[in-house]
Amino acid sequence: MSDTPDQEAVSRVWSGMYDLVLRQEDRRKEVAETLGMSFFRVKALRRLLAGPMTMRELTAELATDKPYTTLMVDDLERRGYVTRSIAPGDRRSRIVTLTAAGTAVAEEAERILARPPRSLLALDPADLAALDRIIAGLRAPERSAP
């Protein structure tokens, strides 16, 4: 038996996982529609659940550019979801902080995103246990690709 993975099987499995998570059960679309804003703005709110960030940190977290971060934070501020304040010790830097309303929106997004796909709920217990074991193995750090 070969230790080399069957590339066709690997591609099939990856395609199936992608389809299940991002197409069949598109929680991102559901989040955007439920909360009335782009998923990217919701993503920013979710990142801020960990705590306040400078605009620079938020830009890096979201892998976007400074002008877009400013535009997005302007919109979130208008909606009452974040506040901006001057960073202590650096008047040029701004800190973005969630408001209570922003926290509620981010937490609602987390609840929607955490809901498992219907197809997982329909698995028989043995298949679910096998899938759980496989996923745990895939997530283990020692399983990193060569």
C-alpha cells in the first residue's frame, strides 16, 4: 500500500468539503442577509469581539487596505456598532471598540455561523463519530503538509 495520497480522492474530498460548507450551507450569505450588512463588515465586528484594535491591527486582521478599513469603520460607526478613539501614547493612531449593539450583532453572527449543516445532523452516530475522529486528525498540528 502506498503512502502517497490519491490526488484525485484528495481533490474530491476537498471539493466536497468546500461545497458543503460554502455552497450548500452558505452561512455567510445568511449572516449578511440577517444582519443587513456585508459579511466583511460582520467579519470586522467578529474580530473585535476579542477586544479593541487599532485601525492598523484591524486592517492586518482583515487582510485589506487602510482606505477600505476606514470606509468600513466609518459605516460601522454610523450604524452605532463601533467607536473610534485616539490611542493613548500615539495621537496619530485610532482604536476601534465595539459598542453594546456591535457586540450583540457580532454574537448573533457567531450563533448563525456555529449552527451545523443539516446533513451533519442527519448522520448516523457511527458515521458522525468517524467523521469527528477524521476531522480531529486533520486539525492536529503534527498533520501539517510536507
